[in-house]
Amino acid sequence: MIIPRQAYSPQSFTPMASTPPKKPNLDSVTTINTDGSRYFLHPADVHGKWTLARRIFGLLLIAIYVLLPWIPINGAPAVFFDVEHRQFYFFGLNFRPQDLWMMFFGITGLGFSLFFITSLLGRLWCGWACPYTVFLDHIYRRIERMIEGDAQARRKLAAAPWTAGKISKRVLKHGLYALCATIIAHVFLSYFVSMERLYGFMNEGPLAHATAFGIVAFLTCVLWFCFGYFREQFCVIMCPYGRLQSALTDDDTVIIGYDEGRGEPRGAKDKTTGDCIDCRRCVNVCPTGIDIRNGLQLECIGCAACIDACDDIMRKIQKPTGLVRYDSLNGLSKKKRRFIRPRIIAYTILGLLGMGAFLFTATRKAGPYTARFSKMAMAGQPYLADQETVKNFYQLRFLNKRNETVTFRVTAVDPPPGLILSGGDQDIPVSPRGEVARQFVAILPLKGIEGRTSLTFRITSEPGGHQTEQTLNFLGPNAHQNP
Ligand code: SF4
Ligand code: SF4
């Protein structure tokens, strides 16, 4: 529907003319009244491309969170912090306490990647991927909207006396909040005990697993409190990442901003005014209660609701969209935009270094098993020789990191003529998370063996068909003269 611009007035977009939402300013936090009490926000509904994209992305993230503990890789859930056995499974990789040093690279890489994203795209994490925002916006606010109606109806209900209707709505809403909190808390616990064991816990009752029950009960209460009551206060006054923003962003960081040059003077009074008709629609949809026209503020979580809200208004008054948009401060003030800056280059290099080192070490060290060869001396000698053969002794140590029995087999790669492997060429089963040491002897004909020879062994594990190769020394007569 296209409405003439003159038909708009600030009041026409005020959700409830009798109790208008508080007017934000830069001197105080909107959600705190002058007497220190809480001012409860009732953000208006908004529709548009960013809202739709955020919802799809948010639901996808929730699906990933719920499904990951169900997806088995190499016999363990895709992501599993196995507290009982002190192991961490991550998409087929297995980490033990002795592998913790690798986490340094992983965490460093992740940290600098987040710095990189923030410097480039501002609070993209907060608005799109932070679990707090995702659960709040795509589960809890949806439930509230379903039961109590739109912002105007919610504001009206909040101000209404405690009638049976209001009590039943609130009981239903908080009942569903508590149910969702319970589910989220149980899924969270399954990341530490596995879905299978969680199901066992639930069947055996809370007293049989009092600690696990206590953790879930505590987490449920925290989630219910945060999403049912505390809400945007966490982002506005508690989140440390929000406070880090000003150190990570600059005038070229893409943020959500208001094009002051185009919008001001606001008010739709006559032809001399800008495109902003001061309808306050962008303010009414804001989940943290700020006015984006006051500039970039700490409370802005980058949810893009104000972009969709303003674009909707612009379409209706037949003006170009983008009065509120994703842009840098330089872009909004028509200065030259710079995409690549020194800090972007620095964060990219450091992030890639960290992630690269982590992936390199993790894929080598944190596989589904480890197999270590070591050369053994026999009767104090590095090898034993008789008239016809030379024997070398080795020890093989297998560590099975999976939750299922794995069978190993050792074979020689391009073996020299006459090689006999005694003890190594059989199937070696290793129980789940078990460790097995085996000795084996490599025997070669004495003729032609002089000094040091290289032998390459291939270790194959089933199930999975993983293969690794290791090269060892085979020592013969005069090895010390022939290094
Ligand atoms: S910026 Fe857009 S949504 Fe906000 S008051 Fe102005 S016209 Fe309305
Ligand atoms: S100002 Fe806009 S982007 Fe920022 S929190 Fe409010 S609605 Fe979301």
C-alpha cells in the first residue's frame, strides 16, 4: 500500500498513543528509569529481508545445536566433551589432556577471527550468531508474540490489572519458557555426557544422578531468568564483547547506521525536510530501546530490525530504501570507504596463523588413534645377526581413541626382498579407548644388508580404513660406519 508522505505523522506509527514508548536519549540507558527501576521494552514486530534472513539463519543454528550430539563420527558424537574419560571429540578428531596445547592455537585463531569479523562487519556476531540473541529472538520472543500478541497488546497487558485472563496468559507463557529452558539445558548437558547417557540419567531419575540433575536445574533457572526477565539487559550492561567493540571498530567498519545527510532535518513538515518522517518506527522495533538516529551506540546489537522497519516506511512514501542501512561511518557521511586496512590485514594474518596451526597439528595428532613405533635393543644389541639373517626388534603402541573396538594391521611398504615380519602382520584388536603394546621382529637375509636400511610400515585401522605410514631404521652389521 502506498500512502502519500504527508499522511504520515509521528503519531501514526506510535504503537499506543495513550502510553507511548519511552523516548531514547544519549544521556541514559532507555531500559533504566530515572528512579533506577527497570523500564520494560515491548519491541514492535518487523518484517523484511534482513529479519527473514536472520530468522532462517537463527533457526539453522538452533537445529545445529540440537542435532550435533546426535550425529556420530568415528563412534562418538560430532562434538562431545567427554568429562568422565577426559576426552574431547570434535568432528572425528580426538583430544586428550596432553593435547590441550593445541587449543592455544585454536582459541587464538578463533579470537583473531572474531576480531577480524568485528573490524570488518561490526556486531555481526551479536545480531546474527550469538546464542543469547538467537534463543531470545527466535524462540522466546516468538512464544511471547504468539501468546500475548503484538507490542501494543503486550504493553496493554503489562499495564492491566491481574485478571484471570492475564494470569492464564502469563502462566502459559512462562510455562513454555521453562519448557524451552529445560530442553536447551538438557541438550547442553548431552554435550558433556552424550545423548545416550543423558537418556539413561533421565530414566534412572534425578536422585541417581544428583550432580547432573543439579546442573540442568540450575541452567534451566538461569535460562528462564535471562530470557523471561533479564533479556536485553545482558547485552546492554553485562556482555564483555559489547564493551570490546569500540576498540575493534573504526570509521570503516560496516555497522548499522542512519544516513543523517539524507534524513535530516526530520519531520516531513515541508519540501525542505529530509527523508526521515520521524515516525519512530525504527525506535519502536529496537530490542534494546535505542534510537539509531542518535548515532552508533553501545546498546546496538546489530539486529537489523531498524533497517527493515525504515525500508518499509521508505517504500510506502515512495522514497529510496536505505535511510537506515549497513554501511560504515565514512560511507554514511559520504567519505571514501576503505575495505582493506592495516588492522584487517593484521587480524587476518593472526587469525589464519592460529587456525592454520590448529588444523595442522589437530589433523596430525588428534586422529581416531595413535600408533607409535620404537626401536628396541635385544640383549643390549641394536640387532641380532646369525649366519643367514639379521633381526631388528620393535615395539608398537596403539592408542584407540574411539568408543568402539578398532583392529590394526601393520604391513611393509615396498619391502626389501626376503623381509619377514614376525608378530606385526596379524590383526591387532584394541578395545574402545584402550591401549595395546606389541613387539614384533623384522627379519632380513644377511646377504646384502650392510649398515642402515629404511623400512616403511603402513598401519591400517578398521572400521574406517584409516592409514598412516611410518619409516624406521633397520640396522645391520657396520651400521655405525654407515649412518
Ligand atoms: S529513520 Fe526511518 S523509521 Fe526511523 S523515524 Fe525516520 S523514517 Fe521513521
Ligand atoms: S539500533 Fe537497530 S540494529 Fe541496533 S539493536 Fe536497535 S534495531 Fe537492532
